[in-house]
Amino acid sequence: MIYLKSILAGLLAVLAAAILTVIVVQVYVSIAFRSSENGSVGWDPISIAKPLTWLGVLLGIFLVGFLLEFFRVRSK
């Protein structure tokens, strides 16, 4: 049961990070669009779309959520 709770916590951490990322990107783009004079935003989203980078970030977020919950539940 400890592992199941820890896996769920890791998945929830990934989901929360994804939602937070979408909100931050939308706010950033809206601020950048407002401050640009010619109406174009100088941001290239393709530059951050490398699959290995995203896999590493997602794995790191999952591991942090998993380990935090694992050690919290295990110490009880």
C-alpha cells in the first residue's frame, strides 16, 4: 500500500507541474504580447520540445513526489 500511495503522489506531482506550467506559459505569453510593439512574440516553443529533456524533467518530478510520499508514509 505504501508503494501505491507513493506512485499516486508521484503522478499527482507530475499533473500539478503540468497544470502549473500551462498557466505560467499563458501568463508569460500574454505579458510578452502586450509589451511587444509590433504584435509578435519572440519566443520559440520548438526549442524546448526535445523529448529527452521532457522525459528527464517528468521523471525528476515523479521521483520527488514519489520519494517524499514514500518517506513520509514509511516513517509513521
